[in-house]
Amino acid sequence: MGRSLFFVLIVDPDRDAAPAWRQAVERARLDKQVYLVHTSAEAIEYILKVRRSPSLTTPGVVLVQSAGGSDPIAQVVRWLRAQQSLACVIPVALIDPARAIEITALYDAGARSCLPAPESVEDRVNLLSEVRNYWQALNVWPELGPRLGT
């Protein structure tokens, strides 16, 4: 499996949102740390490619955008949860607040978090920045301080 540096895979079926994601990635200074796909099949294909290539980075977080009728969220999340070697990957569902009834089903599928779907570039910048801060807080080796009792 690839290196475990901070890396986000975004699954957003709305192809019209791609420019907003690209702009947010640039503004958040994450140019080489985010990969965008549009379908659950593309997400799974990318992760399988990462597993075969040590030069690629395994995503630490997968953000899956809700898309109404052809919703990839549950499919991607279930597939991730079925892969024992990917147990450390954090699937986050981005949902429309009007569809909040689905939250329980998404948690049952294996989502670790359900967040409101970003609507603007600024929302996307904030989301990516917060995800990076969260991931780094949990995955950066802490500085060793003075030993207790000495």
C-alpha cells in the first residue's frame, strides 16, 4: 500500500463542481494532496491502483458528496469498510441538509462522519483545511516532552 501522508480523495458526482473543488484545493494549498473523482467506480479504481503502486499515496480521508438518485456514498463507504487493509481510511459523507434522514443509514454503512455538503468555494476551502487539521492532529507524531517524575 502507498505512503500514509495526508491525502484526500474526493468523490463528487457533480462534474460542474470540479472547478470549485480545484479552486478550493489551490487556495487551501493542497495541490498535490487531493484527488477528485466523480463516481464510486472511479474512487474504487483509484484506491485499487494506489494499493498496487508504492509511489502513490493512500488517502487518509475520503470525502463522498451526496448526489441524489445515483448516490455513491453508501457504495464507496461499504466497499472501504470491507477492505481490512484500509481500516485506517476515514470515510466522510457530505450530505445535503435536506436529506438528513439518511444519516443513520450512512453511519450504518460505515461512514465515520456526516457533514453538510459545501456550497461555495469558501466552504470547500474551510472543509479541506479542517480535514487536514483533524488528520494531522491524529496522525502526526507528538513531540516528546520531559519525562514525568524527572
